[in-house]
Amino acid sequence: MPVAVPTGGSGGPRGPTTWDKWKMGAMMGGSVGLIIGFIFGVTNILRFGAGPNGPLRMLGQYMLGSAATFGFFMSIGTTIRTESSPSITEAFARSQQRPIIIPRQYLKRQQDRKRSE
């Protein structure tokens, strides 16, 4: 995931924009699609032959078709998955805070450590 880049405005560090997320999803999906297309293309060429187009053109068709499909769906999925509403972000931040009520065992361990020092 890209590092948050500080802005010159009044805001603090900001994360990637929606467009950046879309591009990142498309690149990841395209990479996976190329690899999957290569594997399936080679397998099908070895099993059934290349046909009238020749092996290189047929392999390229498999790879590009698979990369386009994976890239398209991965870009949409990445964008949707990383979008969040402010209320959900706030609820997540609250859930990650330390509890207000500290268990007795924890307090007892802290007191024992202070005494031993």
C-alpha cells in the first residue's frame, strides 16, 4: 500500500486517492491475469495445438484476455473494498483503543513490578 503523503493544506497526512486505489487494483489484477493467462495458454496450446494463428499469437490472446478481465474486476473490487464511511472509520478507531476498565490481574502485575524495582 502506498505511504501516506503529507499535503500542503490544513490537513495532515493523506492516504491514496480513489483513483490511486483503482490503478493499484488494475495493476495487481493485470499482473495476476498475465500469469494465469500464460499458464492456461501454455496448457491449452500443449493439449490442443496452436491452431491457425500460431502458438505465440494464441498465447498472447490468452494472456491479454485474462489480464484485461482480472484487471477490470480487481480494480473495481479494490476501490469498493477500500472505501469507507466516516462512521465506520470512527467505530474502528474506538474498537482499537485500550479498555477503560483494566482487569485486576493487570493492575496486580504492575504493582508487583513497582515493588520489585
